[in-house]
Amino acid sequence: MQNLTVVANFILVGFQTNRELEIFQFLIFLIMYLLTLMGNIIIITLVSVDTRLHMPMYIFLGHFSLMEIFYSSCILPKLMSISLTTVKTISFIGCFAQFYFFFSLGVAELLLLTLMSVDRYLAICNPLHYSAIINNRTCLQIGLGCWSSGLIFSLPPTFLISQLDFCGSIVINHFFCDGPPLLKISCTDTSLIELIHFLLAICIVLSSFLITFMSYFTIIKAILRIPSATGRKKTFSTCSSHLSIATIYYGTLIFTYVRPKAINDIELNKVASMFYTSVTPMINPMVYSLRNTEVRNAARKAMFGVVTYDE
């Protein structure tokens, strides 16, 4: 029998560089975090105060921006801390709290991205019945459903991994407490939990991706049938922002989680993880504000009081 000790702390490796580069990394992460907070708070404020944005698409966008704030707040503050200081530890409870909220917010975002694509499908392909299907009450139910589903769905994997024995290394070769790095340092047989974790990733990520893909496949077919180029451009502009974000988000998630263990690469996983935990939440507000006419007009009105509407 191997002697087991109660693990009080883990060590997060982060991105291994020299001291000068660690300070530079801290500044980069700080700028990313501040831009994420500022951009998403602006989106939430515009959706809240501008009555022209009180439509399902923008209500969903407000929920998504709030999720992005919490999502990046689970990761970046601790990443900045281990980049700036020599103390790279995270408590056992803190580690699994980070994993739980990261997992739950990720699930909630995937559900919301999927439902946003369905919303665009109904608006473009079934406009006559859209207002009867999607209304303010439906938006509230969808938003609460995404939040609560994420919080509930994340309980089993968090509980299972937290019950593992960590009797050897306590060094997590990642910049946050994610499932695969935690499984890697456990001295327990994790094959069953790894299989469950992989199947959950396939179930959540791929099913969400397929629904989104089919929605946009049908949308693009409908847009191509519009006779005028102006009409096609105007219709596509209502969903191009969401499509851009979904492409980046699904691409990095599938690369990180939905692939065989044999081709797993830790350093590549770190880079991919940076995209969906930090880069995507930062660029989302920019994509929506630059590519969406209604958001640009609402921002102009908020800043200058009057606005010249885009065509």
C-alpha cells in the first residue's frame, strides 16, 4: 500500500519563461483582462439602456457578455498572480472551485451559442413565426436555462476528479486547473474518468457544434436564394458576428478536448486554451461592435446623444 497524504495545495506551472518575460506576460494578461471587462460591460450596458436593442438577439448577447466576464475572471486573475510573483500555488479548494466554475461557464456558453444560432435560423428561415416562438419570456427562460444547466452539469465531473488521490506530483503543467492536467498527476487509475471526461466533451462540444453548423448551413442556403446582393449582405450581417465568434470558440475547444490522447500535446493545449479562456472573451465585444450596425448606432447615441444611422 502506498502512503497517501492530504494535498493542501497544487503548483501551477503556467507559461515557463525567465523573470523578465514573466513581467511582460503579466502586462499582456492585465491588458487582456481590462479590455475584456471594459468591452463586455459596454455591451451589457448598451443592451440594457437602449430600447432598440431589447430584442432576443441582443438579450442573448448581453447574457453571453456577462458569461464572458465571469469566464475570464475564473482564469486571468490567478494567471496574472503566478506570472508576477514567485508564489505559484493554488489551494486544493481553490483549484476545484476554479475548475467547477470554468467548466460550468463553458457549458453555459456552449448552450447559449447553440441557441443563438437557432435564434438566427428562426429569424431568417422562419420569420413569420419568429415573434411567436421567441419573445421576452422565452429569452428569460433560455438565459436561466443556460446558466442553471452549466452549474448542474459541472457537478459530476468536478466531484469525480476531486475524489482522486494525488500522492505523487502536485505540479499542474497548465496555467489553470483543468480536467486533463489534474487527471495526469493523479496516482489513481483514471482511465474510467478520462473516458467519461472525453465522452462528455464529445456530447457537449460536438453536439453543440453540429446544431450550430446545421443552423448556419440552412441560413446560408436561405441567404443565397435572396435575389438582390444588398438583401443578401444585409441578412448575413445579422448573424456574421455570431458566426465569427462561434468558429473561433468551437475550433479551439475541439482541438483541445475532442481528440485522441495519443496526439495530446501540453504546450499546444496551453496555447489553444488561451484562445477560448482569454482571447475570445476579449475580442467578442470588438467583433459585435464593429460588425453590427445596431450596436454601433447604440454606442454613438450613448457617446454623442445623437446618431447618424448606418445603412
